[in-house]
Amino acid sequence: MELQTFTIILAALLALSEALALIPSLQDNS
């Protein structure tokens, strides 16, 4: 696996984890 591909996947996982962490707070506020 190329380093660039690994970096893209890692960034995507980090963004996904942040989004999943924000979902409960958004539901609680509504």
C-alpha cells in the first residue's frame, strides 16, 4: 500500500470518527 493511500484512509477515518462523535450532541440539542 502506498503512503499516500494510507494517509488518505487515515484522514477519512479521523473525519468519520469526529462526525460520529458530533451526531449524539446534535441529537441531544434538538
